Amino acid sequence: MADPVFHSKLGNDLDAFIIQKRASGYPYVTSARVLGYLDDMIIEKYPESNVLSKEICNTWIEECSKLHQNTLLRRVTPVRQFGKYLAGKGSPAYIIPGGIPHKQIHYDAHIFTEAELIAFFASIDQCMKSPYAPYRCYVIPVIFRLLFTCGLRSSEARLLSVNDVDLATGKIFIRKSKGWEARIIYVSADMQDLLCRYDSIIRHHLPCREAFFPNRKGNYYNKSTLDAWFHEFWDGLPEAKITKGNKPRVHDFRHSYCVYRLNQWVSEKADLNALYPYLSEFVGHSNFADTDYYLTLAEPFYPELEARMRKVNTAILPEVPHEG
């Protein structure tokens, strides 16, 4: 997706700010788009302003206030960062105070049951050809399986290029990762075979494509497309109608992968201390704390932990005397 072109009197500073962010290692794609929206508002309502004023910031917050809390946070944060950048280089600028908006709403992960997974994948395997999207019937069954079997973020799968996927070895190079940290993963033999068969079909139609999962024009799909596909095939299932709690999302395939993997290791009595760092690295977490979240979701983990810690607890905890 092309970067926005800024037209306001703050345009040069906006360009310089984005360049600095990317030079620091951040992809800054979504946030750059948000700053493009800010620039449009400035052109419309404050065309003569060459300062990021409190009035501009308050108007921005007011215009975004009807959005979901988490979306509002994503609209305000880049503007706050831009204000800090301007102030840091000595330009007058208003910095939106911390705590505006309120803290991001936390969603509890939905861990797909085996029955739900079977139903969903059976559903997407029935995807029909469409004259408006000729490749989606090939892409959908593969990309969702890749998300689940490798615990990928949707952006990591969507933005894979042909050169990122080594079909001969099953090695995948993840470039467009959160925090811009690249990593290498290997898929299972079954997934490797599926990728090879898929690639053979797509290569016949688009021999010179760049995107591994191309849309009708050979370009990369956007996030909203994967979300729409998920709901198209999930929402009508009987399993979806009895799901409790937060509605499942595409990102929950990643959550489910991590929990299923931990559950498998626990049931196999594997050495979690040895394997845990590999899971964290495989899914692209920058620290173990991010991976720790999944320990709270792994059903067998705590009974197993209690059993393993019993000997330790007996050794370090004194007995409590009881009077008759």
C-alpha cells in the first residue's frame, strides 16, 4: 500500500517523522495512514496552520470519538507521537496527554475447539470459484490453514512474497512482522505439500506474481478481506451460534495454535523449560511475557504444574502446626 501524500503545511514534518520511525525499525504503515487522515482534516479545517495546536488535536479526537475504543487509541497514538517529535526538534506543538483515550479494551482469546476447527475448515473447503475473485477459492483453504498450523499473524501470511516461501524445504521467511523483527519458520510436511500444490495452481495463472497469496490483480490482500472471509464461512456454522463470550476473530487461530502446542507438550510430559523459548521465537514474540499469556489458557497446564511443583513446595514450605 502506497504511503499517503501530505498536502498541509505540516506535510514536510509528517514525512520526516515517518522516515525517522522507519529508520528506527518500525514498519509504520498503519500509523502513516492515520497521519494521512490527520493531514486531510488539517487541510479541510485548518488550511493555514503550520503548528500542531491543541485545537487541531482536540478536533481530531472529537472526530474520532465515535469509533471503537481500540480504534480511537490507534488514531490518537500516532498524533501524540508526532507532537513529541515536533517538540523534540524545537518546534511548537501540543502533545496529547497520556490516558487520552482510556486504556485499550482487552479481548479474551477464543480457543477453537476441535469440533469448531473441523467445521470451519470443512466449510472453507467448499469455497466456490468467483468471476470477481478468481483465486480466492485456492487462497482461502490454504491461508487459513497456514495461520492455524504456524500461529501466524494475519499480516504475516497476507504479505508473504513468492521469494519468502521455500517450497523445497518448507522454510518461510517472515519479513512483515510486528515490530519489524524478521524470523524464519518451518512448516510441517503436510503443510509443505499443500503449499506446493497450491503454488502449482496459482503459478499457472500468474507465473510472474510477487504475492504468494495474490488477489485478482496479483497484489496483496488487505486485513479486511481476511476478516470478511472468516465471517463468511464461520458465522453460518452451527458451532458459531453456540459459541459463548467474545466472538472469534482471525487472530484467534494464532491464539489457538499456541494453546494447542502447549497442551500437546504437557500431555507428552515434554521439557517445557527447554521448548518454551522455541515457541516464543516461532510465533515472533519479542519477550517471554507475551508467550506467558497462553499458559493461562492451556487447560492441562496448571494441574501439571502443581504436580511438578509438589516436591519443590514440600522442600521449601514449612509445615503448619495444628492444635487438636
